[in-house]
Amino acid sequence: MHFIWHDPDAPRMTVHEAPGSVVWLSFPALDGLDWLTNAYSTRLGGVSTGDVSAMNFRHTGETDLNNIRRNFEIMAEAAGFPFEGIIRSQQTHTTNVRKVGRQNRGDGVVRDLPWTDVDGFITDEPGCVLATFYADCVPLYFADPVHRAIGLSHSGWRGTAAGMGRVTLEAMAREYGTDPADVIAAIGPSISQANYEVSEEVAEVFDPAFSYRKPNGKYQLDLWAANKAILMAAGVREENISLPNLCTFENHELLHSHRATGGRRGTNGAFLAIRE
């Protein structure tokens, strides 16, 4: 197992290995908050097979949907959060952020989802495991240590262009009184600028500072920098923002990547929970 860190000299996520060859990642800045659990899965340690092997949470391409439930169980045991507390998103590249609580524990995992079009969650209730899913898009983690509230949101290029990070912080401020200046935030593993070619139509919806044009007329888009700028503009302090330093494309044998596999892939899971 060898991760290719995007910048060898930059801070890295912590790599954890549990029995059964389960490998997952966490952010040191969030690990330092003893009241929460944060995790990002890799492809290692699950029971899925084929293109979606082995740790996978995506229904498309899964030969046996029971594998997904088992993968959730394996991941929960490895990272130390309650399987029965997992609350699953239904992502459609919106900026819809939903407040959830203990009544939602198990939604989308042990019973059907009661919602559609939800790309982000917030909660201040212990035992609720927020879960969102990725294969190149950007996970955004939020922790408010003052009010003990958290948020977890999915931000692809559409979500980033629409300010998903800002929207999540606004929801936390509205529901819990969160001040962004207090927030510890993290931008999770996702595709790096060097590997994210987009059309001019996509690039032009972003500040030119986040893209450069290639000789072929295509652009390289930096979602890490764009999301960091959104968080800082919303009031999060720069020193409180962790970057992933880990590109899903470059590490497609260890992390699911849509671009690297031409869509023949599963999804990685991002998890964030307040400990009971």
C-alpha cells in the first residue's frame, strides 16, 4: 500500500489500518477534537468485487446489494462509529443541506431514504453518523467546537460553483449559532487540478485564479483552491482549513476515481459523527 501524496512536503492525512486489511484516512486537525469521529474510506477492506471492489458504497455496478450493508458494517467497526447511526445522503449536485437528528439514524442504510436531492448534512446530536460519497468530487468537513455541531457536504464542480461550503456554514449558523471563525474545516480527498480537465463553459463559472488554459483549449480546474477560498470568504480562518494533499485520480487503485476509470468504479465514503 503506497499513497501518492500530491505534495510530498505538505501535511498529510493520517492513514489507519484495521484488522481485515481495512484502510481508512482521517484529518489530524479533526482527530484532535475528542468529541467527534472523522473518516474517509479507501478501496481496501470491503467485500465488493469487480470494478467496485472492495470497499464500495455505490449501488450502480454492485453485483450484490447486501455487500454495501456489509461494507458499512466493516467501515463502522474499523473507524469506531455506530453502524446503526449512519445517515446516508442522496446526492444530485445540489446545495441542499439537511438538518438531521437521532430520528434519522439508519436512514438509507437499514431502511429506505425519506428524502431526495440532499448533498449535505448538519447535526448537533451525538450518535448521528453523517455519510456522503465520492469518486473525484470534494468532501467538505465542518466542526464547530463551541456549539459541538458538525456538517458534512458533497461539493463537485457544480456545488463548488454554487458555494456549497458557504451554504453549509450558513445552515450551521442558522440552526446552532455557529460562528465560522470558530470552525475547524477540512477539504477531503478529491481530484487535483493537475488531473481535472474541464471545458471552457465549466471554467468560466469560476474565478480565473482557479484555472489555467491548456494549448488544446481545455482548462485545468483547482477545486481545492476554489473551496478553500469559499470557506475563507465565509469567515473560516485559513489556519483552520486542512487540505487533502491526496488526489483520487492519482491514487485510483486505492481510492475510487470516476475520471481515472472512465466511470467503472464505486464510491468512497466520508463519515463524520459526534461521539455518544
